[in-house]
Amino acid sequence: MVTVGSDVGVGFLDLDDVSDEDLELREQAHRIARDVLRPAASELDRMEPEARILPGSPFHEAMSQLKQLGFHRLFLAPEYSGLPTTVSAIGQAMVLEELGWGSLGLTTSFLTDMLPFVSIALFGGDRLKADVLEPWIEDVDGRFRGCWAITEPDHGSDFLSLREYAGVEIPRGQLVAERSTDGWVLRGQKSAWVSSGPVATHAAVHAQCGSSGDLIHGLYAVVPLEVVGVRKGRPADMLGVRDDPQGEIYFDDVFVPDENVLISSDPFYMVFGDQLLCLTSSTLAPVAVGLARAAFEEALVHARSRVQGGRPISDHKNIQLTLYSMFEKVETARAYSRRVYEHVRRASLVGLNGESGQDSIQRGGASPRHARAAQIFTKRCAFEVAHDAVQVCGAFGLSRDSLTEKLFRDARCLMIEDGTLEVLGIDAARDLVSNYESSEYGIEEVMAQW
Ligand SMILES: Cc1cc2nc3c(=O)[nH]c(=O)nc-3n(C[C@H](O)[C@H](O)[C@H](O)COP(=O)(O)OP(=O)(O)OC[C@H]3O[C@@H](n4cnc5c(N)ncnc54)[C@H](O)[C@@H]3O)c2cc1C
């Protein structure tokens, strides 16, 4: 049984100035979300974790189709994207919303897939670009696939709450990089929640430098995973986002050459980490808006057709008010998240404005509290709207035959993915208290917080 839900079209007013190119891109993203992501996500949702990653599974087909349409080039500068100009920030946010509308899990996988390769575009040398980035750009068969290996069994929220450790002992990581001739040797493991981990060929890895170090003194490297010493755990079996294969990665003395290490020196590593989290927060926000909109539309379509008390339930005032409140959340979440998305793209390490990755880190200008606010607000809206959608749909909303049931489970996972709401909030609050007057961040400002 494949449950793809309703498609009421892109039925909202564009309050932003958008170009014809942006609209065309959104239309393409909407089509693939409706025709490919939703059916694939529905099938994957009912499959056993191991079966979801086998060759020929709907997961691989969906990823291939996204790449065939070139969506993996979304964040790349024109020299790599093959497009005449960089896609505008609003255009990117629109695409992310449509993909999130199609499937949170597949979109999460697709975004984490990009991270090692986009990082190479920004920070890598010529050989990495030729041997890894360019083949990944051309590949549509899944020969190159990425993931982001940051959290560890003992360190989930710790990576986000480092500001809290100011003045107290900072935790030691579980993945340690020891210096060796011309490179580093990795020992340890990452958590069972790494999105795309079970299918990835390359990981963007955070590791602590030296066994006597701590989480703040680390490196960020692109590590090939099909080498001796890398092992993977079983794919996780989760409540939601079951269309995103998650799993742990073990590193048993894995050698990483210097050229694969993109960021290693203090204080760049921490500034980079701070700015990277601004980037991931602002990227997940439009995806969350897409999920919220999907839930709102499911409820609206159901309320218009379901007759109780002799009339469609959408005639009842309580249902009307619930639908309005859902709409209000989707609209405000979209408006705020787009503003923040534009800000982070302009201010942070995107390097899309012709600036090198290293230069834009030095500038380090994206505002953590605004990026976290976008993520927290949109995730909360997505959960509240999905929760209301279940109520509007009644028992049907609890049934596995409805898309609403899946959206609700996915929205619940979203409140933990990429940082729990609480820890994101605590991190934003610390930034707010310390830096409210400052709108520009640089290395000194970020380092002053540790
Ligand atoms: C769908 C999904 C996708 C994911 N994808 C990836 C991925 O691609 N790569 C990756 O590396 N990881 C990934 N993760 C892991 C994710 O980043 C972590 O789950 C998240 O950061 C929370 O960490 P944790 O699960 O270990 O919870 P914990 O850190 O154990 O937190 C448990 C509870 O304690 C609270 N808490 C923890 N620390 C503090 C504190 N200092 N102050 C106050 N309260 C605190 C939390 O708010 C939470 O309620 C993913 C997770 C999910 C659910």
C-alpha cells in the first residue's frame, strides 16, 4: 500500500520577490516531490531497515532521480553547478520546502549526502576536487554518496552545547585522530543516527585531535568509507524518517591523508563548527516548513470532503479555526526561515559570492541565535501542525493508510534531528545573552565565548 496524500498544488501567495527561474525550479522540485519522493518514502516506511538499503530499493531510485535533475548542485558555485548563475537564496529555500513537503527522510539523506562534496568545493584542494567532487557531480548511480558523521554514542547534544562548557572541563570525543606521517589515523566511532551512514561512500567527519584533546580541538575531514578499517553497524529502526537510512560508523585505524583534512587548526575549527551549524539550522528550516505545509494540506483536503453532522467538517467553526491556525504557522515559519536562510547564505561560509571557504570562515558572520531560532520555530510549527492534522483527520489520521500518520511520526523525529529543541534553545540563549548587541561575528567574537 503506497500512501502519497493530496496535492493541492503550490497554493500559497508568494510574498517574496521571486524570479521566473526560481519559480521554474520550484515547479520541478514539486513534481519530483509528488511523483518520486512521496511514493518512494511511503514504500520505504513499511520496509525492514536492511531491505531499504539493498540495491534497487526505492531509496536508491529516488536519490538517482534527484541527481538526474541536478538538485545535488543546488549549493554549488557556477563553476561546478553547470548553471550560468548561482541559484538565489530564495530559489534554494523554495526547493528545500518542496523536497520537505515530499519527504523529510529522503530530503535529510539527500542533504547529508551533499555535505562532504560541497565541503570539498569550498575547502578542498585540486586533487580532491578532481577525484571526488567532480565524479560525485556526474554520478547518478550512487557510486558516490555522502554523510555527516558528527554525533557519537556519548556525545549527541554535546556538539551543540559546547558553549555550556565554558569554564568547566570539555568532554573527550569518541573518535580520535592521531597525527601520523602525512596524515592522521582515526580510531573510534560515530553514533547510530548518522543519516545516509549505511549507504555512504564518503563521510564529512569531525574527530578530536589527539587522545588527550577534547571536542573543541578537532578536525573536519572528508573520509572515504570503502577502505580497510571502516565498519558499519546495522541500519537503525526508527519511529519516523524511516526513509532516511541511519547507522553507526566505526573507524579502526583508518588513515586519512592531509589533503582530505579540510579544517584542522585552532581557532578555525570552532568558528567553522559554529558557522556550519548556522548553515545546517537554516537549511533544515525550509524543509520543516515543507513538512508543516504537507500536514496542513492533508487536513484541509480531508476537512473539505469528510461529512459529519450533515455537512463537510470544514463548515464547523472549530475545524475552520484549527485550519486557520495551521495556515498561520506555515506562513510565518516560511517568512522567518527564508529571511534567516538569506542572511546565513550571505554572511557565512557558503563561498558562493566568489569568496574562498577559508575567507568566509574568518568573517564568520552568520548569527547563531537567528539560525537556531529559525530551526526551533519551524520544527515546533511542523510538529504542532502535524499534531493538529491528526486531530482534524480523526481516526483516519491515525491510520497507516493516511499520509498524516507518517507526517506526525516524522515531525516528532524532527524535534531531535540536528539538535533537540531544548539544546538548540539553550545554545541560542547563550549567544543572545553574550552577543545581543553584535550583528557581525568574527573569530575573536566566537572565541571569546569559550
Ligand atoms: C532523524 C535523525 C537524523 C540524524 N542525523 C544525524 C546525522 O546525519 N549525523 C549525525 O552525526 N547525527 C545525526 N543525528 C543525531 C542527532 O544530531 C542527535 O540525536 C541529537 O543531536 C540529540 O542527541 P542525542 O540523541 O544523543 O540525545 P541526548 O544528547 O542524549 O539528549 C537527551 C535529552 O537530554 C537533553 N539534554 C542533553 N544535553 C543537554 C544539556 N547540555 N542541557 C540540557 N538538556 C540537555 C536533550 O534536550 C534531550 O531531551 C540524527 C538524529 C535523528 C533523530
